[in-house]
Amino acid sequence: MSLTVGGWLGLISFVVWIISGLASLPPFGARDESIFDERRRFKAISELKLGERLSFASSLLSMTLVAQGLHLAMVGYQSPFDINSRAGGKGTIVLLFIYYLPYFLIIGYGFIMCLSIICFRDAREYSDKLINLDRFLRGLGEREMSAFKRGFHVWLEKDIDSTAFTVSLGLKEWVQRHGIF
């Protein structure tokens, strides 16, 4: 792989990793009541599915760059610059990066690959939970939905650290366990 192609792959992998991390965040943070809005739940599910796909792509691109770093280390990569020639200390960090490029690729993009896998797992878990919650909320009648919303507000008042998503999941499990609806 040429240096230009590797550079573009590295940049694309890094940008896709950042976007996938943002798209894989838990939906409906803080005290968001829009969790009861069907369109917002559908939008959150589609964003989480996008986060899954982007994190998978990021892990594949990172794996390619780790493999390139291993290849460069095995063939005996030689820096095109002399590390000992210093011109007043400017650019020494860049020269060190170029000198140890295979190891930076292996360690840096190996770390990004591990984080991408974690983002993939989290996005899949959140989307599965949100799909189950969506099915549950769609099955409620108007009376049950108003009771669920009241329970939602009571729970939020008691538990300050919870988010709307975790409260609704916990309340759903509590309701199902006690057979209230």
C-alpha cells in the first residue's frame, strides 16, 4: 500500500471512528420525555443502526492499518529521514513519528479498532433494548400509557442519576414482572 493510500485510509478510519462513537451514544439522555414519541424512537433506532454500521466500517479500516503496520515492521521499514539531524529541535516529534511509523500504526489503530468494537457492541445493545421498549410502548393502551408516564415521572423524581432511557427500561421490566398491565 502506498503512503498516500495509507494516509487517506488512516484519516478516513479516524473520522469514521469519531462519527461512530457519537452515533453509538445512548439515546434519550437526561430527562427527555420524547422517549414517548414514536417518531423520535424510530429516529433513535435508525441512528443507532447507523452507529453500528459505521463502527463496523471503522474497525475494518483500522484492522487494515494494523496489518499494514505489521507488514512494515516485518519487512524492515526504514525512515526516509535521518533521526539524528536536528535543525534546532523543530519537527523532532514528527521525525520520531515517521521513524517509528509501523509501531504507531499497530498501537494507535489497534486501540481505535478495540474502541470501534466496543462502540459496535454498545450501539447494538442500545438498539435492541430500544426496539423492545418500542414494541412494549406500542402495545399499551391510552390508560396504560398515562399510568406508565406517571410512573416514569415518579421514578425520575426519586432517582436523580438516571436517564430517561434507563428509567423507561427499568420501569418496563418492573411493570412486566409485576403483571400490572
